[in-house]
Amino acid sequence: MNNHFFGRFFRVMLLMALLGPACRSIAEAKSFSLSDSGTEKIIDFEKYGEFQGLKTPNFHYTIRDKKGLAAAMGLGIEPNFSVYGDSRYQKLKDKGLIKPSAWQHVNSGDPEADFYAWATAQDDAGVKLLFTAKALEAGGQYLQAIKAYQAALILHPHSYCWAKDKSFTWLVAPAALDGIINLTRTHPELKLKLEDAFLWTESMVNGDPTNNVVSLSPGRLVSVDSKRSPPPVDLSQLPIVGRRGGHVSFVRYENGHWGLRVNGEPFIVQGVTYLPTKIGKEEASYDWMNADDNHNRLIDAPQEAWVDKNRNGIQDPDEPGEGDFSLMQKMGTNAIRIFNNHPLNLPLLREMYEKYGIRGIVCEPLGAYTVHAGIDWKTGTTDYRDPDQRKHMLDAVADLANEVKDEPWMLMYVLGNENNMASAYRGVNSTRTNAAVYPDDYARFLNEAASLLHKLDPNHPVGVGNLETGFVDRYARLAPELDFIGVNSYRGKDGFGSLWLQVKSVIDRPILITEYGCDAYWTGRGPDEQAQADYLQNSWKDIEYNSAGEPGEGNSIGGIVFEWLDEWWKDNNPGEAWETHSIKASTVMPFPDGYANEEWFGLAGQGEGKNSPFLRELRKSYFMFQKMWTKEK
């Protein structure tokens, strides 16, 4: 088995880190002022030009009044190039604070210098505007940042930048739209909201970047009177116009929003990925659901885990064993993500629901990591065109449905886990499937598997476990049996940006964030629980903001945080001890320090590792979720 059996998607998601030679996040940024902030707060682009090809790959904006648009934009935002004559620019340049390469000005800690460097850069115009906007945002110039994001989106929608290894391109348009949406949501004092936008993109992997597809309608910014922009909708007063599922179902309201209901009652997934792993083991070989290392007829992690309140590494008299299920219940968890790669302990899962009110979201790999495809990981690749492999996978789907369909804890099914990963066919840190090479075949097979589940179990919805938004347009055409879209996403400290809109633009289905998270280690500085908690809090606020009745897109049904407990096996090289809690950074990612530390994603830690799998050190993120999920004051 690959040593990232159910890993995430580091290489492909470098887009979300706004990749550059010097891309790092910073704890604080200095604010700065501008000599010219433009003549308009909200730019009426139709006043200065003409849109063509809205919502198509042929989108284009032609400027008719360049002088008027430049005046409305303000300093440094195309088509306003007066920055070259700005006295502050000249002063910073004379002092040597503007570096030779603008890529030295990505979150450098001096947003003013970053702004002038990017506003005068010789890079691609769209990339230049995107990082100009980032600098303005870091310097507290939120309205100007929105203008710069709009300029990047509208004037250069097809701009792209190569990844470091030249294996793929990332697109400016979705990053710019993320910036607009995040700023209007996280800064309600601006009293702005983006309406009627549309975006669908396809970035070519190992292909010709001129074939990147961007279908766009930039929408319009509108002023709102309320900081809720607008206030919540009373769903009880809205007619239900559609329904999918049985006693666990999705309902579609008249306003286009989607809600999840369980036995007729509203439900939002407050979920956790639960993969407790004993130190010295890795998750593929550790069967947490049946592990009883001390032979007392109790399952170790879920029934016996205890909290080391004073973090002395010893189970003191006032630190009784209570189990993870109890701890998660106290946090407000109502669902856990369960991977169908070990035998299910049905009595344990029934206790989880009956005693602690926690339900299960069961993930069938559907060939991810070659699981249930009838082939071996070391030599094979799951092939969604192969009849024998398809039969093996469908048999696993049927066996799973027959096992869990009548279980009281059962909530919904998820098919696959990032099977659409772009690097998958190469088999390096990947799911090792050929879905990325034959996406239509994969989408059709998803539909076949979902149809089988519906036939065997009409009461529980079925979704896909997807890497970001890739192939969602294909699912709209070829997999209508999917009841929801599950998305693994790590887009940064402000939430998920345009994700909700991107999916809504091509398919009318609810969205479950099947994986989101942040590590609790700041590279080069040490553990940082507060940075993790802040990141996760913003993610959850975005999930709520886009749920039914709220001001966002109305297609969120909740999220599953990755993960409950640190796993100590992920970052060690072959031959290294898994008993070591690695502090090395795995890769560049949009986390507080700019890196991912794979072994620090838990809401709980395992201390010094001497009492695994029982000891728990509850992090600040645990108590943050407890406050938000249980509505504590």
C-alpha cells in the first residue's frame, strides 16, 4: 500500500497556495495608504465597455472608455498606470525596497512594497493584477483589492501561471473570484455582495495551456444595508420544490437552496474524519474499529481514550478513560467519516449512535488506491474501462449496501476519495486510478455505482468524494444518480471562496465538504494551536454562510474536518521510525505558515507518544468547534 493510503492532494492544490518562488503567509501585515483610490466604490463595467460571450469560453470584455475606467479604478490597477509617477513608488524604489523580481514580493511582510512591485511588474497581466490585489488586501485596502481582483477576472480571464515543475498550469480567474467572495464575506463592514456570477474552468494538465477553458460571467457587486448581506431566510415559509433520498434526504427550496433532512428534521453535517492510529502503525494496517490491545473487551480509541488535561503524559486520577466517541459528542460532532477498508464493527457503531448521537458517512474507495478493484497496489492501476475491475468494485458496493442499509447510525454514502486526482495515472502520491485520463468513463461508472446503491438502499443519499471541483461538469452530464457533490478542499485561511459558486454554475446539487483542515505546527517556530483554530473557524463560518437560508449560495450541507487525531506515520521516509512525530514540512500549501505538516492535523494530539492510542491532548481547535457546534456562549 502507498504510505499515503487516504492522503490529500498536495501537488495539484498548489494553485491554492498562489504558488511562486517565495510564497509564504505572514502573521501580521502593515497597512498603508494610497494617493489615489479611484472615483468609484463599485465599478460599473458596462459604463466603460462591453461584455461578450457571457457564461461561455468565449467571454471577453472590450474597454470603450479607458480614461474613465482608469479614473474609477485608482492607482496601480489596470488600466490606471499612473503608479510610475507616484512619489511613494519613487521613494521606495530609491531606497532599494522594490526588488528586481516581483516574485520576491509575495507576502514579504511589507505589503506596500509588494503593491508597488506588482503594479509595475513585467509578468503576465492577469498574474500581475492578482498579486497586486493580494498586496492591497494584506495592506488593509480592501475596496481597492476587490477592484484589482475584478480587473484580473474581467480583463484577463484566461491568464495562467505554470507550476514549478511545469506539469500543470493554475488559472488566475478562480483565484481572483475567490478573493472577491472572501473579502465581501469576511468584511461585512464593506456592505457589499457579489451577485449573479458564473464560473467554470478547466486547467490543462501536461497539455497546451492555450486550451485552458474559462467560462465566465463576472456578476455585479451590489450594496447591502445589513451586515448579514442579506439577513437569513425563514426556510419554514418557503415551499419545497424537489427532494432526493428517503428518510435521509435532500430538499430543494423554491429559492434554489438545498437542505439536508434526517427523519424530516433539518441537519447540517458537523463531521470529523476519524482515523485514530496507534503510534508505530499506519492507517492501512491499523484496524481502529476492532483494536483491543489491552485485551479488556473494550475498543481502545473510541471507548477508552482519556484526556491528559495537565499534559504531563500520565493518566492522573481525575483523568478517567471515556473514549473518543464521548469526547466528540461533547464537541458537538454529529457524524464521522468511515472508510470501508476494514471490517465494520456494527455493534460499536450502533453504540456510537445510540449512546452519543453520532452517525456515519461511509466512504467506499471505488478503486482509490486500487482498493476493491481486484488488483495489487504495487503493480496495478484501477481501470474504469476494465469489465473485471468494474465487477469487483460493484460487488464491493453491493456488499457494503447490504451490510449497512438498515443500520440506525447510517447517514450517507461517499464514492471514492480524490479518484479524479490529476496525477493519479502516474501513481506518485496519488490514488492510482485512470480516472484523470478517462474522465467520462469514470463519471459513467460513478453513475452506475450510485444507481446500484439507490436500488439496494433508497433511504440514504449517495455522493462522490472529489478532489476540488474537477470533473463536476462531467458528473452533471454523465452521473445524474449522484445526490450530492463531496469536495476535499484546502483553499486557505478565508474559507472556500468561489467553490460553492463554481459547483452551482454547472450542477444543481448540494455540496458536502468531505475534507478540510489545517495543521497545528508552524514550520520553523513550533506548535501553533491558535493558528490552526483560527483557520478552521473561518472554514466553518464559510460552510455555514453558504448553507440553506443563509446569504451565500445555499448549497452547503456541512463539512468534515480532517482530522480527529494526529497520525505519526505520514511524513517519515521509508526505513525511518514511525514512533517519531515529524516536524518537517511536506509541501507548500495555503496554511498559516505556508506549509503542510502532515502529522499535525489532529484536533487532538498524542502527547509524547508513550500512551498511544489512549492519550489525548485536546487542542484549541477542539474547544473552538465545541463553542460553535454546541452554540455555547
